[in-house]
Amino acid sequence: MPRFVNPFELPGKWYKGNFHAHTRTSDGALWPQEVVQCYREHGFDIIALTDHEHTNDIRGLSDDKTLVINGMEAHPPFPERRGNYHLAVLNLPHSFPISRRSQQDVQSCLDQVARVGGLSILAHPRELSMDISEFGGLKHLPGSEVWTALSEGDGNCGSSEREWAEAMEHGVFLSAIGSDDVHWAPRHGLREAYAGWPWLKMRSLTVANVLKAIRTGACYASAGPTIHDFRVADGKVKLSCSMAAWIDFKAGPDQRRRRVAPAGKTIRSFNIDVPDWPFVRAVVTDAAGKQAWANPLRL
Ligand SMILES: [Zn+2]
Ligand SMILES: [Zn+2]
């Protein structure tokens, strides 16, 4: 069962992050300082730059309110088919050299990142048509994108909830991360910017706290809705959130409870008696179809 904490019961403050962004140092359209400025102006507290197999010089980009993290999108090959993993990697030293071996083997890559204090997130598994057998057994992979705005805009495959949930059913609990995979390239328009993010519950804005929040599940993913509370108390599973069209509690494939708002109205909470499930996770959907995904709670 989950090693996760419940962020809604932790002390601290919610911080908004962007853990997947490209700049002109790979195939993005803006320079690192421009990307940071855009996200800062849109209320993001944490901004990771994750160019393809390339790190950036982030000196001077953080300030009192905005934490900039050096990262990379790494692409070790799939072992059994054509194509590559996409790993959004956080907290790498500048000019981090991906070894030749890591470029050929996904576990070597994850291990190499972990050795230097970095953290890897599985990027857009739905877009890559990934199967649980390709990532369920990997070590040093504590999170997965459940929403990737660029994938939605490019191929209506933004939601990776299915892959994330399937892993859970196999006992693999990955922190839910929302992301933009922003490029600002003309071919994409601007539609992927500010369209998916994680909220992290932390005592203060430091890189160590960001990595800890992802590793322990002290976070949730959103493409719009805000989850105010989600907990098990007094024999109930309880959730409160911003205005929603429906709210789902889920575990396995046949374990699902849904509350739907009456026609033309919205709901802001859902409470049920604790079901006979091993865990419960929540998905909030608003009237525009935007969703938020809470990590599982142990029952
Ligand atoms: Zn990618
Ligand atoms: Zn990317």
C-alpha cells in the first residue's frame, strides 16, 4: 500500500509548480529567463527547465518567491520496441553528462540521476502508448505525469490517468504530476502554457522540499480545479474542492463512486462511508471538463 503521506493533513503551504518546460537551448521558442518570467507572472512558485538531454545555467533566475530548478528531459530507449522513454528529470547539476550507458538503458539513466541527487518523473506515458510492463518495475521513478497539456493539444492524449491508475492496481504508487511540456513553438501555438501543474504542500520553498514532496506524495495534479481537502475521518472519505460538475472516488477498475452536480449547478464536496477498498483516490471534473487528481489515501 501507498508510502504516501496525506498532504491535506500536513502543515505548510501549497506551492504551484511547472516541472516540464523547454527553452531555446533545445526545441523551445523562448530563452530560459523568458520562460521563467512568463511562469513567474502566472503565479507559479517553482519552475523546472527540462530541455532535451541538455541542462541550463540557471544562476540568477530564482528570487525570493520563485524557485528555478535545473533539469532535463532524458530519452533512454524502450528495451523491446522502437522509441524512447521521456523522463522529466529535476535537480541536476549544470552540464550533467548523461553517460553512454544511461542513454542505452532506462534503469541506468534513473540510477545515474538518483546518484547525483536528482529525481525523475515519467513524462506523458499515454502519448507514448506505454504499458505498465515498461515502467512498473523501475526504481528511482517516484512520479508520473497524469496530465500533459502539449499531448492534449497535439493528439487529444493529455490524460495519462489510465497508466497511472493501472500502476496503482499493480501496487506501484507514483505521485500525480500535471504538466505543460511547454515549448511555445509556433507549431503548437500557446495552448499548452499554464494548462497543467502540480500543487505541492511544503513548509518552505526549497529544492529539497520539492523533491521530498514528490517522493512522499505530498502533492496533487491539476489542469484547473482546486482540491481544498481530501481525507479519511469519522468513518467517511471526505473531499471539498472548487466548483465541480462531478467528483469521483476510485480504487480498482470496479471500485468507483461518483457524485454528479444537478443540471446547471455545481458541487463543492463529496462524502461517502469508507468503502471496503485498499485505497481511495479522487478525481474532480469541472463544467469545462478540466480535472484534478489526488494521490491515493490508504483505507
Ligand atoms: Zn517528451
Ligand atoms: Zn518535453
